[in-house]
Amino acid sequence: MVGVALPGRPGNLTPDQEVKLRELWKVTLKVFGMPFEGDSGANSIVIQNGNSETASQEDQSPQDKKKKRRSMFSRKHHDGNKEDELDGGGHTDASIDSEDKYGQRKEFNRAIASQSPEDLRKAFWGMVKNDHPDGLLLRFLRARKWDVERALIMLISTMQWRMHEMHVDEDVIKKGEGGAAAESQSSNAATKKEGEDFMAQLRLGKSFLHGTDREGRPLCFVRARLHKQGEQSEASLERYTVYVIETARLLLSPPVDTAAVLFDMTGFSLANMDYSPVKFMIKCFEANYPESLGVILVHKAPWVFQGIWSIIKGWLDPVVAAKVHFTKNLEELEHFVPRDRIIKELGGDDPWTYRYEEPRSGENDKLLDDATRQSLLDERASTIKEFESTTQDWIQGASADKALQQKRDALAERLRAGYWRLDPYVRARTLYDRTGMINEGGRIDYYPSSKGANGGQSSVGLIPADHNPDDVD
């Protein structure tokens, strides 16, 4: 129901769930090198024979420090030198391989071994953005069925993926559309190709954000007929996918914390099928953006998709698969989206049509204002320290202490407001900024004026030669 916080979210936790949240915050802050009462010095968390213990780094040799950082969730067998990974129940790595299909334990170990506590701390707070920090951690807890150790592994591995595989903040978000447009004019052939491929997807409207479903969730439309295998590079497809997901994240505001994805299968044929980007999208939602999908609608899928779906369904986590619904016509789609919010190309009453508006000269000038950005980052850093300190008190205090939680919530709101002041200094403007969906201070208008936020003009862009003009409505 719109307006009501769902279970397992900030403000709607059972006592047991709050305990789990406290536990995850404690181990997360320890990863960041923060001490707790009874600890001496900076800490590493080590699991020995299934029991958590804290080791003071002041009492360790350099070799021991390195070894213990690598061994955060490991133990030595007494009958040999083999070191096995452990989950929250004391199971060895061999027994949970089937549950770690994306190799997140390996990424977790790599992050712990190669990143300093402060680097991991900065990566975490960079990932928070406009979220309530509790809300972000709770996503990982729900995704891992409230198993704290697995949630931590998923969280740290996601940070590793963002920093070192996708370069989410420094590339996808900071460079954005304007950066891709500039790359498309590069004299370097490879750079030019990547920029052109990214911009081609935007101009086609292969996927886009518009409106909400019946639950108030932002709608992401994917027009499958506009994809042709090999037309864009795999890297540009992945970059574009992350760009859309990260942009959709900015639209979420409690109690709405998930999105709806509508795959428009009108005109789909085998020429449009490409398993690699599908696998990447699945991995993103299952491994790196947990609990972000509210519903997946597959609209007007032709009979040829039946065999394809049987393959794709086998790749999906059962929880994700249960969110997939097939709709054959407008009446069935109306169960999920009111008719007046269904765009006219799908037979609804919303007259809106997708038009891409090109990046504007000077729209990203604030990205070059280092002084203001640093001032805002310093202000945010101060609030973060206060939130962390208050969270330490909350973890070690009585569960009935509502004053501390209220203070944490107030600080979280200060972080949210502060993020939106910082936003134009760290994020390149998008189509949704230009058209007035995303506005100053984080105000979201899902149905902005067709003239856009600043009266800019829209354009359809170029249609590749092997696309039918009818594909673009």
C-alpha cells in the first residue's frame, strides 16, 4: 500500500530484526576500523571455529595483521593447514558454493585484503547517497534472509564491484551523458565507439524512466525490439544498464524503495534476443542492487519467447522469479498500472512519448567547482562522523532507547538533504534533470511538463540503418 512502510524497513522492524541491524552495523563499522567498548585499538573481525572475536591490531605483528584481515570469515582445520570460508552457520565454503553463484565471498576477501578500512568506509558512504543508511543495510539483510555475515559479505563485495569493476561513481555517474557525448567525438577509435554506443541507446529510448505503477513505484520501460545483438559493445550495454539503475535509485523515496520494470515485448523476435545483457541485468539486481525490484512486467510476449523464458527463469533466484508477471493485453496491464498512467504506445491514456534531449552546454559546470564540492563534502563528512558515533552508542545502548534512534533518523535526514546539495557537484546531469523529473533538492516529478525543466527542446535522435523507423514511437 502506498504511504505505508513495508516490513523490514526503517521504522517498521521487529525486535529481532532490529537486533540484526545492530549486529550488521557493528561488524560494518569494525571493518571501517572503528573501535567499540571493550576493544583496544583498531580492530579486525575474525571467525575462529564459528565464533566471532575481535583482535587488537596493537597486539599483532605486521604479518598477523595482514593474515587476520584476510581471515575475517575463515577458520583453520586442526587436521590440516587448509583454510575454509565460513558463513554465519559455521559451514565451509564448499557447502555454500551453490548459494554464492556470483563469487561474492571471493570479492569480499579481495576487498578486505587490498583496501584500507578508510577506503572501504569512503566507498560505503559514497554508495549511500540519498538513502537512509539503515535502509541501505536492511536491503542486504533482507536479501540474505537476515544472516549478518552473509549480508556483510554481500555489502563489501558490492562496494568492490562499484569501485573496481564498474567504476560507478567516477565514471557512470560523474561522466554520465555529457561525458559519453564528448567521448563520441574522440579521435581515439575505441573511446569514440564506447561513447557512440552509449548515446545510441539513449537516443533510441531502448529503456527509460517515466511515471509510476499502482504502488507508487517508478516505472522503467525496456523496449526489447530496439536491441540488436552486437549493435553496441558489451561494455556500453553494461554501463548503460548501471546508468539507468543508478538514476532510478534517485527517484526512490520512503516508503517506496523499489522500482517496477516493464519489458515491452511488442515486435520482439529472435533477432532481439541477447543473453549476455540479460545475465548482467540479473546479476545487478541479485548481487549488487538487492531488494530494488518491486515487480517485473513482461508485456505482450510472443510465443517465441516461451522457450527463452524457460532458460532465463532457471537463472533467477526464486524470490526474483516470483516478481515476474506476464500481461497479454491492456486490461491485464491495468492490474499493475492505472490506464491513465499507461503510455499511449502501449494502448493507455497517457499521451507522453519518449524523446531524448541532448546534453546542454554548461550543464555540468558545477562538476568543475572543486572548492564548493570540497566544502560540501567536508560538511557531509562531519554529519557522517556524528551518525557513526551515534550509531555506536545506539548499538551499545538499550534497545528501548528511542531517543538515540530519533537522533539517528534526524542525522539520516540531514545526510539526505546534504546529498542533494552536493549532487550537482558529483553527478552529471541526465535526461531526467533536463526534462524536470529530477529537480533541485531531490524533488521528483514523475509527470513533468513536456517543455522540460529549463524549456529545452527534445529530439528523437538518429535511427540506426538496420532499425525500422516504426520501432521508435
